[in-house]
Amino acid sequence: MNDPYLNDLRDDFEGYSNQLKKLKVKLLKSDSPELQAKIINQIDSIANKMENNQRQSVKVTKSRIKEMKSKSKK
């Protein structure tokens, strides 16, 4: 399904994934417990954003499918 809003959500999700990869590398290289705690908080924040993104994506996809079905019945 080619939908501009869904494409934006997908792009955002990919951006979050890339951020997580970078933070993982930083976390593994870090020796400081304070820095590790800060990185873990950032990872948690990004994970929450990803969850919200996925929920929104599912809602929009269901809505688009419902719209397509109602248009095809007419």
C-alpha cells in the first residue's frame, strides 16, 4: 500500500532503528556507569517512540483497508 503518511511512519521507524544501533555501539564501548544509564534511558525513550509509531501504523493501515473495502462495495 503506497500511502504518504504510512511512508512517513516507516521512515521514522527506520530512523529510530538506526539511532538504536548507534546507541548500542556507544553503550558497549562505554565504561562509565553514569553514561551507560543515560544511554539506556535514551534507548528506552526511542523504544517507546517505536511502539507508538507501530501502533499508529497499524491504526492507519486498518483504516485505509476499511476505506478501500467501503469504496469497492459502492
